[in-house]
Amino acid sequence: MSYKDGFHVAVMGATGAVGQQIIKQLEKRNFPIRKLTLLSSARSAGKEVLFKNEVITVKEAVPESFEGVDIALFSAGGSISEKFAPEAVKRGAIVIDNTSAFRMNPEVPLVVPEVNEDALHGHNGIIANPNCSTIQMVAALQPIREAYGLNKVVVSTYQAVSGAGAAAINELNKQTNAIINKEEVEPAILPVSSLDKHYQIAFNVIPQIDKFTENGYTYEEMKMINETKKIMGMPELKVAATCVRLPVETGHSESVYIEIGTNKVNVSDIKHVLQNAPGVTLQDEPESQVYPMPAMAVGKDDVFVGRIRKDLDEETGFHMWIVSDNLLKGAALNTIQIAESLIKLGLVSSKVEA
Amino acid sequence: MSYKDGFHVAVMGATGAVGQQIIKQLEKRNFPIRKLTLLSSARSAGKEVLFKNEVITVKEAVPESFEGVDIALFSAGGSISEKFAPEAVKRGAIVIDNTSAFRMNPEVPLVVPEVNEDALHGHNGIIANPNCSTIQMVAALQPIREAYGLNKVVVSTYQAVSGAGAAAINELNKQTNAIINKEEVEPAILPVSSLDKHYQIAFNVIPQIDKFTENGYTYEEMKMINETKKIMGMPELKVAATCVRLPVETGHSESVYIEIGTNKVNVSDIKHVLQNAPGVTLQDEPESQVYPMPAMAVGKDDVFVGRIRKDLDEETGFHMWIVSDNLLKGAALNTIQIAESLIKLGLVSSKVEA
């Protein structure tokens, strides 16, 4: 093996919600690490993080932080990635970026290993991790597409607040407490902290995630549309998305309508395909009330699929309900899986042996 | 006017969540009432209700309770309607029934006054009030259909717990409190109190409303599908529904995808149609973050529509977000509006003058 001493891994954004999950996943999956460098903004630098019983101090990121790094995992926001990812690549690191900064760049592979691991071969130093809502959907749709073709996708999401970071989780908890105690709380974070208007999320539903683009869709919706086409390599696929925020802490749910390439298929065929799909767990027994729910998906690696029904009026139409932990498969886990795929495919080498 | 002294109105299920709203609406809308009879099961009989500063005692319903009643408003569950509605009709009352007992009976008009008031002419004593989720959707779709035709509807709902009654509201509040205080609570009501399995609703999402039918859809989903076709008088309309329960007390939201009868229409045409539609309020200004949300729709009469977008890949496709107070337009208000339509059309007369 080319990595017998392991890799020098850097985590950029080590103190954030996703960064913390990345560090946990590196430990849990026993990722081959020779050295772990934890980086952040100046504000969070100096914090201490426990990794395999060793205390590591988070350092402020500067371009030189990436000297000697083999794999750099970024989750500190798009502008940080734009600034530092090229610096890391310049110094020989492979960057796996959790932000949307490079996702639609044609030079950058956008990867869910179960779907398009092969796209890693074309990388130029940066690999993008897709949007959380996109990852869980394409993981469920790809096996169906391979078996029966896919023409159209209409998704409505039910997204947890942790997708908007730790401040949004805090806001949900504070608001819920206040409403129960009949106190006033001024919303300050959701739907988008940098925008003017903020709305109550506790006991409410907000049909806005990220800012609006000029066509009336939000950026989150456009990410789902464009990233799905790119990951599946299907520019002709019809995709539409409506993205909605709920008072749930973690776990994204999706109501997905698809039209496949044949009218010769029934629900049990689709279930059979998903039963054998990598990274997917079928939870679909209506007669015993078995279906996926976010409260049961939290902390689990898989994408859970249930409520599979044939459309009653459209011969090629099917409906399904897809749930996954947005911080795991939707972010940290998929990032680590990309790194594992790079190793498996021999696309990354450890500088200690170079 | 044939009702100058007003009507003798009976409310069956007067102590329930919807019954209480019906009584409030009768007062608020100054419905022409000569006498108000409040009925319930033996268990709730004896309770006192204030109506126009007068205390009315709720009585246990027996067939004779409907002697002399002109209009009977039922919201006490399907089996109660099946038992007592024919008794009321036999005694000359017109029944407006809030349950699903008679909705798909071809002899029974299923009415949303803004959509199909004319269907009242064919009544045989019983008129059915549609399912809450159906009402708000058809109120928004009918004006679009009239202007541009309608071929297909795919809806995913975001439904509040109050649709499952007062016990479900209580369960949401108790569970929320317990989770915040890190205590245990055993779910006992949702998704369906009479079924074996109950799931946490606080900070969770349950993709089941009502029991499952044999085809894998729930009864709630089949209601939306069948009732939409019946109310709109379009058996050929393609309709599909996925119904989902959320930790929201009141206010149903719906993500609706439609395909209309022309590709010559843009978003501003659809907005223009909805701006002039009865019972509908357009809330659609993405640039200033204006869109409908349940927390803002509670207590309001209208159906709120926003997030209207043209599908980017389907020439005739549009998306929208529809929100309404499920206890008002979704139940009590539509019931009273049906009664008002009956009066307006001269289809009910007061027995005092007969």
C-alpha cells in the first residue's frame, strides 16, 4: 500500500458543525492518518479538539498551513474555500470541498461515491462534495436510473435547521423554549442570517433556504437542480425542486416524484433495486407503519427510502420518501467517502513516501 | 328574504376542535340564526358554551335532537355522521358534513363555494365539506384551471397536528416540553391514535396521515386525489399526493407542482389570475422575502399562495406554495360558507315560515 504510514490530513473549518462531524468520522472510520492539522478562522483558533485521545489545537489558517498536507477537507464557507483551496492545491494537497464554491466548475468533479466515483479520475486538485439535499436524493435515484432509466424528478424537501449551522440549531431551541413559556423572541438567523427579514422557525415552516436567484428559485433549489444533473451526468434530465425549512434539528426528508424510462415496472421492482443499492436502506412496510423519519435517521450513515408508490394516473410515475442525516451522508460522511475512494483508486499519495 | 327570523342551526360535535371553530364562525360572520342547538356524545354533554353572550348547554345527540332543525353542521367523526345525518335529513334538516363519510357518494355534493357552488343544486339533504388539505389546494387551482386548463397535479403536504384533533395538539406540546427538559415521553396519539405504533412528532416529521389503504397510499392521500377530481369535476385530471405531518400546531402548507393546458403562460400571468381569485391572497415577492407561512396564516380566512415558479424543464409546468388555516378555510369556515351559499341560492328555508 502506498499509504502505510497514513496521510497528512487537514480539516479547514474544524470548529464548525460539519467540521466537527468530519473529525468524528475520521476517527470512527479509522481513516489512515499520519498527521491531522486542524484549521479555522482567527476567531476560533486556539480551541482544543480531542482526536484519538490526543488533544489537537486548532490553528488559524494561512496559505503555509497546507505545506506537506496530502488531503485537505474544507467546510468553512464558500469564500474561505475560494481563498485557500488553490493555496492548498498549489502545495500538492488534494482538496475535498464541502461548500458550493467549485461545484458547478466543469474542471471540478462533483462526487457521491455510490453514484459517480469514476469522475474522480478527472480531478485537477479540487473535488466538490455536493449539497446535502442532493446527495441523499441521487444516492436513491441512481440505482433506479441504472435499472429502468430516469426522465423526470420533482422534489419537495423537508430540511432540518442544522443545515444552516450551529446558530440555527440554537435559534430553534431558544424559540421553542420561549413559545412554550409564552415569552417573546426576535428571530435573527433563519431563513438566511445575512438577509433583512428573519422568521420564526419553531412550530412554523419557512419555504426559503438560501437567497433567491433571479428566476424565483432559491440557490438551494438551483443547487439541487444543477448538481443532480451534473452528478448523474444527465444534462437532459428534467429536475425541479422546492426547498423548505422545518423545526427539526437534524435529518433532511424529501418527497420525490419521478418518471422512469419504462411503464413495465411495479413497486416491488423498485424496492428490489433499492434493497441491493449501496448506501441505501429500504424502510417500506406500510402495513406495519415502517417508513423513514428524521428522528430515526440521525446518527446513521445510510440513506433511508420508503413510501414507494406507483403513480395512479401516470404510467411511468413513482413517488418515494427519502431521509438521511444531513450532517453525515449529507456532508461529513460523503466527504470522507470521497477521500476513501481517492485512496482506493490510487489517486492520492502520501508525501512522506514521495 | 325567506329567513328574516333566521334559521335553527344545530352543531353536532360542538365541543371538538372544529365544532368550536364552527360556533365562533357563526358568531363572527353573524350567520342568521333563530335558534342554536349544540350536540355531542354523552361524554361531552352538559358542557356550557358561550354564543353571543348567551350560555348554551351542550346536549347528548339523539335522533329527536334534529326535530325542527333547518341546518345541521356535523363534525363529530364519520361513524356519528353515518348514524345521525340520515336522521337529521329525515326530519327536514340540510346536513353539512365535515367528515369523510359521504364525500365520495355520487348523490352528495362535495363543495368548496369558490370552486363548485353550483353543485349544491343537486343536493339530497346532505352536503359534504372536503378534506382540509383538498380545500386549500382546489381554491388555488380552480382559477388557474379556468384561465389556462389543468392536466396534472403533484402535491406534497406539510400538515399541522391540529388536523388530528385536540389530543394531537396536546401531544405535540407535551413532547416538545419533555424533549427540551430531556425527559422521556411515550408517543400515544400520532400518526393514528387507533393504530399500534405511535411516533414522536416534536422535532420530527411523520410521512403518514390516516391509515394506509391497500395500494400503499394513505386514506388522506386518496382523499386528496379523489376529492380534487370530484370537486373540480375532472375525473381525467392526473393527481398525486404525499401527505406528511409536521411539528406545527395549526396551518397546512403544500408544495404543489402542476402542468397546465398551455405553454404560452408565464409566472406573471398565473400571479394575475390568483390576484383576482375569490378567497385567495397572493403573497409572492421573493425579492422582499414575502411568501406564505403557517405561523402567519393562523386565524385568517384566506388561502395564501406564493413561491410561484415556472418549471425550468417542463414547458407547461409550474410550482407553487399554498398555505391556509386548516381549522378555518380547511374546515369550519368552508362549512359556514356552504351554508351561506345554500341561503344565497334559495336552497334552504326556515321552518318557522314553512
